[in-house]
Amino acid sequence: MHARDDITDLPDRRAFVDLLKDAVRDAGQRDTNLGLLVVDIDRFTQINVAYGYGFGDRVLAHLAARLGEVARPHDRIARVGDNRFAMILPRLMNRGHGELASQKVLRLLEIPFEHDDVRLRVPVTIGGALCPQHATHAGQLLGKAELALAIARKEDRRYGFAPDSAAAGTLSDQWDLEMELSNAIDRDELAMYYQPQVHIADRRVIGVEALMRWKNRKRGMVPPDVFIPLAERTGHIRKMTLWAMNTVLREVGQWRHEVGPLTVSVNMPSELVAHSDLPELLQNALQLFGSPSVRPMIEITERSLMAGDRVIAQLKRIRELGVRVSIDDFGTGYSCLAYFHKIPADELKIDKSFVSRLLTDTASADITMLIIDLAHRFDLDVVAEGVEDQATLDKLASSGCDSVQGYFFAKPMPAAECEAWLQRFVRADPGSSHGMLA
Ligand code: C2E
Ligand code: CA
């Protein structure tokens, strides 16, 4: 008997994978086409936040019912993620039929869902893929449908299908990259690098930021600016972040140096910050790998704070576990000065786009000073990112900035290299220039 999801009474993701494997095998034996649609509710976090979780559950049940109306007798529906459903469409004639099914789902969802005086048109994006045209393996077929969904959403379309091989063009590279990324942890291709943060006034090392690196066996180093957004779009980011948290606590806990307790910051994507199980996940990681010499911190972006009061309550719980909170890339996006005072945070990081223009652009310099001043009023430490030269460091020092991180002191380094750097740094005369230290 397959496991079912309580809210929608549909098979869950695990049960779905079995169903999909059976369907793929059956399609192979009968030599027919199989279609797979992945249907994802847009901005579901915001729906939950605005109308409550009870309402969110009803939206899920509503969508499950609409999919049931579209399904033919042999089609199968499952709930494969928090706000994600899948539909297996056996014996499709061609891609056109898959598109017709998508359009039918979208049409049914035009009719608003009503509950407790709220009327809402449930917004979804749909991605589709066909077997054997796009993949002949269940996991890959799901991956292709999910990537088609991510691309459709990025391009602001309501549905999209995996490209046919002739039309694949430059996209094919992205398909491969996504497949490779899904295996990166298992193949041991990910590593955490560490970049020191130095307190300006006394040149003490206060901590390190952990930054992920992906060395793919075929492509070599893939930049985080490429693979992190891809991981966020395809949902791999959750597993990767948990892996990062565990790895960082384990590695840094084993370092030997005389710096004293070291803060280690891990970047936390907004998807995880919004998810109610984050405190529990952090607690588990700390129980397994925590050590007294390591002080964990998470770096969250302003985007995470958009979700409002619920995230604020969540951050409070996280801080009660002894994990501090840093607001990353400050100034680049959705600045939320209005409720700045409510944010339970310990540190604010000024984005390197301001820091790099500090000496040449007076507006950047003014904004930086304002941010530092504001942060101090709310008792936050200020770290400037991307400090590459002495003149910028001096300017930050005179503006009252507390700490810096950047190539001027050190680039992000593998664990063993950073440990050695810390040993050298602490033994050097604190007043000497960084050139002697690094
Ligand atoms: P970020 O969080 O803003 O990280 C700071 C970036 O600035 C890092 O790029 C770092 O190598 C770079 N950097 C540091 N000092 C300097 C400097 O002096 N000059 C210049 N030009 N750059 C400097 P990196 O490592 O390539 O990471 C890029 C972005 O990828 C990060 O930006 C972060 O958003 C994301 N990222 C990296 N690792 C992780 C991770 O483990 N999890 C998540 N969710 N995101 C990550
Ligand atoms: Ca960061």
C-alpha cells in the first residue's frame, strides 16, 4: 500500500516515484508515449502568510480536486512537494496532448476558489516532459519536467515543456547541468570554502563565511552564481544547504588555532528560512556536529524577511538555539527599513556593490554611512563585504564599520588552507600589514 498525503489524499512523492517507474516501464513495453506534468502553486508561502495555513491546506485540496477533473481513467495524480503536484499521463499521442492537458488545468483554475470570504484564483505554473522523447528514466523525466517548470516561471509563462532535441539549442546545456547538480552531493563534488572576517579596530579574526564550491568531474569549477540559482529553481538547494550546515560544523569544529571561538556563517536561502522546520534542522545539525569552539550564524537576505511576522517568530526561535542571524547583501533589494527594528538579527552585511564604489561614488559612500549608522542604532554589528584594498578599509574604519571581509585579507579557501591561515594570522603581530600575514 502506498503512502498518501493527509491533506489531499493523494500519493506522496515516494509513492509517486514508484508509480512513475511503473508507468515508464509500461510505456516501454507497449511502445507508447508517456506524459508527465508538474504543477506548482506560485507564491504559496505568501498565500499561507496572508490567509493562514488552514486556508493554504484548502487551496491544496482544491487544486488536487481540479487535477482530478482533468485526469482520464488511467492518469495518476500525486502530491510531490509542499505546493507541487504531478500528473502521469500514459498513452499520449504526442506533445500536443500534453499541452492540451496543461491548458485544461489552467482553464479550470481560472474559476476562483472561495473560502471564508476570501476569493482567490489559484496561480500555478506547469512544466511538462515526455517519455521517451525527453527521458526514458523516471528520475530524469521528473527532473526535466521540473526544469521546464522552472524555466517557464522564470520566463513568466504559465506552462512550458522540455525542449525537443532539435530545438534544444543552448538550453540543453542547462538540462545537463541540472542533472549533474542533482548528483553532486552523492558524487562528492561539493566542498565548502571559508573566507575570514577581520575586526577592523583590533585586527582580530571574528569568524569565517562558508561558501559553497562545485567541482564537476566534466566541467571543472562551476561558479556559485550559476549553480546556486539553479539549485534554488529546481529544489536541490534544501539538500545542499543541510549538507553545507553539517559539513561546516564538522570541519570547523576540528580546526586547531588560537583565535578562540570562531563564528561560522552559512548562507541560508529564503526558501529554507520560510520553512517551519528550519529550527529543528539546525538543532539536529548542532546536536550531531556542534562544538563549543564554533559559533554558528546564518546569513539571510532581505528577501526572506518579506514573508513578515512569521519569519520574525522563526528567527527568534533560531536565535534561542544559539544560532545568530546576519542580514546579507544589505541594500541590494527589498530594503525593509520600516520594520527594521523588529528583525531579530545580530549582524548586517553591506553588499560589495556599495563597498567597491565607496571611494569613487559619493552616493555609495553616503548610503554606506547611513547603513552603518542605522545598524548600530539597532545594536547590529556591521561587516563590509568585498574589501580589496587598504584605502577602502581606511574609509570603512573612519565610517565606523566594525569588520571586513574581502580579498584584501584573504580569498575563500578550502578548509585545511583556512585553518593554516588562521594559525599564521594569530601568531603574527596584530599591528603588522596583512601582506606579512597572508
Ligand atoms: P554572497 O553571499 O554575497 O558571498 C560573497 C561573495 O563575494 C562570494 O562569492 C565571495 O567569494 C565574494 N568575495 C569575497 N571577497 C571579495 C572581494 O574582495 N572582491 C570580490 N569581487 N568578491 C569577493 P562566491 O563565493 O562566488 O559566491 C557567490 C554567491 O553565491 C554568494 O554571494 C551567495 O549568494 C551564493 N552562495 C555561495 N555559497 C553558498 C551556499 O553555501 N549556500 C547558498 N545558499 N548560497 C551560496
Ligand atoms: Ca553571504
